Amino acid sequence: MKVLDAEFTQGFIRMANDGWEQGWHERNGGNLSYRMKPEEVDMVKDDLKARDWQPIGTTVPDLAGEFFMVTGSGKFFRNVIIKPEDSFCIIEVDEKGENYRIMWGLVNGGRPTSELPSHLMNHEVKKRVTGGKYRVIYHAHPANTIALTFVLPLTDEAFTRELWEMATECPVVFPDGIGVVPWMVPGGREIAVETSKLMEKYDVAIWAHHGMFAAGEDFDLTFGLMHTVEKSAEILVKTLSMTGTKRQTITPTDFRNLARDFNVTLPERFLFEK
Ligand code: 2HA
Ligand code: ZN
């Protein structure tokens, strides 16, 4: 089967285009990666052709031999739907987890995303902690979430609690909470290490003054997670724009009642008295 005809490729393209339509991918902003299933690799193997090995820039031994679909460095999400072969690629990771090679795509040259170290280190953590269930890592630049990083304290507690409060669905959609990475130079191993530490316990990591990373099982859940966090951030931005203080909100007791009825565990460290 041709890569472009596969269902997972269509899902990848749709998610990238949905992100573009949300306004989260100005210019070449953001990146997306998907850890392919062995049967999906097998399904498209006649359409794959190996290029030279290149260093990843970090080490991901638990991803040895895995194949990923990943957006290209400098490529525009806006173009994914009309020029898929030019916009993203399939890569294979070597048996040491130190190098990758392009197997498909980026037909006009180029490399996988500049955030490849963060994507792969996040995949490595999520593969381990979810027993292989999680397959998608998504980075975008949603404006309301970024705006909050200039106003809220840059702590997991502040972001989790504030975003939980702004929409009742939030504690159910991301019960483990949200992690925050202080401003760091993007693109390298250092920010990848800090982000992947947060991915041990959360599905969402916010990069101060930059954007967000979300992790999930499939395209729908991962896109939906980013969308839910960003919508909650939008409601907080609107509220703070109207008034500095909330007249009423969801209380710690309300959260505990919600957790009981919806069968989720909400860590007590986010339910502090303000
Ligand atoms: O340009 O978003 O973080 C891609 C990015 C880098
Ligand atoms: Zn970015």
C-alpha cells in the first residue's frame, strides 16, 4: 500500500490541518509525530526507501527499531494537506536509539522537526509508562495558553488549578494535571530532557512564552487534549480581561465531588485553599 493511502497517514494529515485551522501553526510553528504500529509499517513497506543515517541529538534506546511519521523542520502545517510528501516524513530509529534515517517523504529535501529530541524523548517515556498505548506527540503554539505564561506563576500547581477551574470537563480530561517548563532555548536536548521528565506524570507540558506539548493514544485524543487545554486558557484570558477577580468558581470541595462521581483521581496538591 502507498503511504498516502494508509488510514494513519490520513489521520496525521487531518490532525495537522485541524491545528492549522485553529490558528496554532503560524509560519512553520509546531510539529507532530506518530509512533507507527508494526502492522502499519508492514502495510506500507514497499513504499519505503532508506536514506542515510543521521544523529538524533539524544539517545532513546527504548525506541530502537521504531518507525515514526513526523513533520519536517521548516515545513508549514498549512501545506501538509496539499503537499504531504514535501511536508512530513517517515523515519526509522536505529538499534541503539542514537540515529534515524528517512524512509519516506520530504521529497524536496530537509530533515525531521527541529524538536525531534523532545518528540522522541517524550515518546520513549510515554511508551514505557503507558505500556505502549500512547502513540502521538503534538507541539503547537496556541495563543491563549502562551498568554497565560506571562501572567500566572510558572508552576504545575498554578496552571493545573487555574485551567481545571475554567471548564468543568478539564479535571476529567486531564486529571493528572499539567506541567510547566520555564523558558528555555527550544530545539535541543536540554529542553527535551525537562519536557520528558514532566511526561512521566502528565500528558500536557507547557513551554513558557512558547507553546504546548500534548501526548495521547491516538490523533483524536491528543488533538482533543490540546483543544481542551487551549479553550480553558481562552476562557481564563477572557475572564481576566473582564475583571481581575472571579466572583465565583469551582471550589476544592466541588472538585472532590466531581472526582467521586466521574471516577477520576485528582491529586490533592492541586486542591489547595486559595
Ligand atoms: O518551528 O515550533 O519549537 C517549529 C517549532 C519549534
Ligand atoms: Zn514551537
